[in-house]
Amino acid sequence: MSWQRKTRGGVIGLIGFMLSPLSWWNDLFVNFPLALGFAWCVSLFWKPAFGASFMVGYWLTNVLGFVLMQKGAQQMWKEKSGPYSKRALLRDLVISLIYTLLIVVLIRLKVLQPVQDYLSPSS
């Protein structure tokens, strides 16, 4: 049963790593596309919410990544895992806030925008 717990923890940790912003390629090829897709879906219903929904989607992927990494590691190394602490959540939120500032800059520079703006001809 121990190898199953460790394998499950490893898979959860790997998924968490893929969602976390710990290396630039994960962020570029996983978090940004997920957050952008989320923002595009939201902006189909309410275009002015694009920027805010992009940031919310990005935050959700980052925080979920950190939580999954911690839970995966706990499953791999401990027989019983404890609750996710407030301190760990605060740390994860601060790191996500730093990356969110980068998204704000990219939106302000019009590098990231609603999908309709990519498809419409430039004026």
C-alpha cells in the first residue's frame, strides 16, 4: 500500500509543479494558456472583465499548483497528511501576487487581450 500512496503523491505533486510558477516554462506553457482560456470564456459574456478574469484564472492556477505540490509531498513522505496551514496559504498567495503583477503589465501593453481583439482587423 505504501508504493500506491507514494505514486499517488508523486502524481499529485507533478500536477502541482506543472501548475506552479516555479519555472518559467511551466508558467508560459501551462498557467498562461489556462488563465487566458478562462479570461476568453469570461470575456465572451462580459468583455470588460477580461483583465480581471485573466488575473483570477492565473491566481487560481498558481495557488492550486502550490497546494497540490504540498499535498503530493505530504502524501509521499508522511503516513498521514495534516491540514494546509494558513502560513503556507499566505506564502502561496504572495508568490502568486508577484506573478500577477507581470500579467497586469502584459495586459496594459496589449500583449494579452480578449480573443475578439486578436481576430478583428486593426484600426
